[in-house]
Amino acid sequence: MTVDALQDFHFDPFEPAVTADPLPFYRELREHHPVYYHAGYDAWILSRFQDVYDMLSVGENILVPSEGARPTKETLSNPNFGNPPVPSLNPLAMHHMQPSPVYETLRHAHGKPLRPGAVAKLADVIRGVARERLNILLPRGRFDLTQNYAGIVAASVQCHLFRLPLSEAKYILDTINAGSATHTEAGAPDPERYERLIEIVEPVVRGRRREGWDGDWPLLDGMYDLEIDGRLLTDREIAMTVGIVMLGGTETVPKVVAHGLWELQKRPDQLAEVRADLAANVPTAFREMVRLCAPAQWFVRTVQQDVHLAGVDMRRGQRIIYLVPSAARDEREYGADAEEFRWNRPITRWVNFGHGQHFCLGYHLALLEGSIMVEEFLRRVPDFSVIEEKAVRRPSSFQWGYNELPIRVPVRHE
């Protein structure tokens, strides 16, 4: 961003300059416009950590993503004029759009496999898949860290959760990647992304209903007898709800792993420190990878009741756009080097997984999965180099991460 551009500053998450590289805009927002009002969207844009953290801490259905956690530009361009939409219960709107207690009811019904104890039991599965992928990839000498390694491992874990053949992992990965890819000049994701996801998950839901459910498959079994608004859910509504687990579990972690390993590779001293005790140090390093490398750019809450936040009065029907990577780089929370990678940075608070009511359901799985992938890679690969000219980070208003990160590794000749 040029000096002239800063003097006439304007921020819109959909503008091409922002989708190509949002970081300079985030710096300017944090420093000079921490609570930025976008009149066209009737939205307040928050960029500092404390403001985002405080906003996410508000309960009592005052702030609800009733227009979606990531509304389209078209949706945001139509003000609510004091009347925020009410998420439909019949048919059921996406569960993350629902207020309490519907949101918590849906979350509880399918969230048991993502609780700490259940996630811990997946460690051997994740490690086995990671090792198998490395057995295949390392003899090649060159492969894509995002897609060929981390992406396939993440999608394979989802196959395990959804009881799909591991051979489906590549199809799942490609389908979800296609949904996140940029399809417009504004860098917006494919509007059909959820439909393609449902096409994968709904047959699984129908199959389980046919064979009967007994609680042995908690990801699905708690959904069939669940009543919302006095009725049972359809197969499509169940697929739409549990499918977000597959989407979130496949979309983000691979980009964090690939980008995070590159950050380590660029800092040999830090890499050596992490290698000194992989089992102990990688989980700490992966938290820093999440903080700095997580690709999701922003989410939205719609104001349901007038509220005073970040020093301003926000009116019913207005939107709050909060910039997660900006908050994660806030020097006020993480120190003067907040825009740099430091593997053992103390992280006592963060918003990369949300906070409060909408804290990420997949938090425990993401940390375990990512840590295992990084650990297994560093254990097997003594040295690697990134083919920087081939790295691909497509413009995007949402998933701004390395879609492709090809690397070279030494090939052992037995």
C-alpha cells in the first residue's frame, strides 16, 4: 500500500487490493482506524485484539450471525434498517446462524466426537495416515506440502469421522478446495460450496438412518431423534449441520501446517530449537503457526439489540465485521514482534478459534492433527526447501492462505 493510498484510506474486505494482500490494510486499521465504520454495509469493522475479544464475549443473543458468519457482499450491501433477519427453523438455517438455545442444542447433538477425550483417541489414526503419506511422498523428492501432504491427511481424518473409505480423501479435499477458490474479482468463495459439501455428507446421513442408530456413531446418532421447533430434522438438515465439521476440518489446517513449516524453515535457529524435542516443542510451535498463519480473514455478527462496544454505540440491525488475522497480529496483545513468527511465543489468549458462544467446535482436533502432521514431517525430513516461485496464494476475501506450497526434500538412495 502506498503513502498516497494511506492518506485516502478506505477499507472493504472485498476490494481486489485487500483480497490480494490484506496485511498492510490491517496495520493501518489497527493503528489509525481501530473501529472503522463502512457506511455501505452499515458495519463496524474491528481490527484490534481486545475489541474483538470483548465483542465475542458478549452473550444473551445480543450479537448473532443471523445473516451468516460470512455474508456475501450482496447481503452486506443491503442494510437491515433496524430489523435483523431471524434465522429460519423450518427449513433449518445453518446452525451457526442460530441464537441460543438452538445453537447449543445442535452443537451438543453432534459434538461429542470433538471433545478432548474422544479427540485424543484419534492420535494413532492421524499419525498413521501422516506416516503413510510421507512414505509415498518422500521418495519423489518434490511434492506440495499443502495439498499432497497436509491436505490429504486432514481429509483422511474426516473420512474416518464420517466412516467413508480413505480413498475418498482426495475427492473431499478437491471439493472443499473448489468451494473456497476465488470465483469473482472480489475474491468471494463459490456460492455453491455448501451444496457440494452436502452432496458428500447427505448420502452418509441417509445410510445411517436406513441401518438404524444406537449411539455408536455420536457424530450422527444424536441428530435423528432431535427435535427443533417441534419436529425432527430432515436428512439434508442433518447433513448441513454436521457437514461443517468436514468443511472446517479439511479447509484450514493444511494451510496452517504448510505455511507454518515454511516459517520455521526460514528461521534455522528456531527450527533447531523445535527439533531438539519434537514431542514437547511442536504443540507450542503449532499454536504460533495457528496465530500467524491461519487463513480465515473475517467473520460477522449482526447486532440484535443496541449495544455499546469498542467505545461506540452499535444499533440493532448493524453488522460487526471482525478481522481475525489483524487481531492475531496486534502488538498490544502479542508484543512488538507480533507480525513475526516466534515458535515459543506465550499465548494466553487468542481469537483464531473464536471465543465465547461460538468457540470453534473443532479446536481440540485441529491442534492435535496439526501438531502430529508437523511433528511427523520434521521427524522424517532432515532438510527441505520451498520452491518459492511456485507457491500459490490466491486473492481471497476469506481463505487467504497458501493453496499450493511445493517443496524439495533430499531423496535417500538405498
